[in-house]
Amino acid sequence: MLWILLLLILALFGFGFTMQILWYVAGVLLVVWIAGFAMRGRGSSRGGRRYGRSRG
């Protein structure tokens, strides 16, 4: 019975630690994404990239 309680506590604390790391990763990715917009613009003004098949 004690090992089930310890396993549950470990899982809950592990989940909390993982969520904290995911918040840091999300923050870093947001900064990189915004920096990408600042460096190359939106792309539509200079022709930009086309995704998908060209129709023509």
C-alpha cells in the first residue's frame, strides 16, 4: 500500500516538474518565433514562400 502512495506522489511531482520545463520551452520557442518574424518580415511583401502545389 505504501509503494502505491509513493508512486502516486512521484508521478504528481514528476508531472509538475515536466510542466514547468514545458513552460520554459514554450517561452523560448515564442521568442524564436517572434525573432523570425522580425528578421524576415511576413514574407508576403517580398514574394514569400509558397506552400502546396503551384496552380499554373
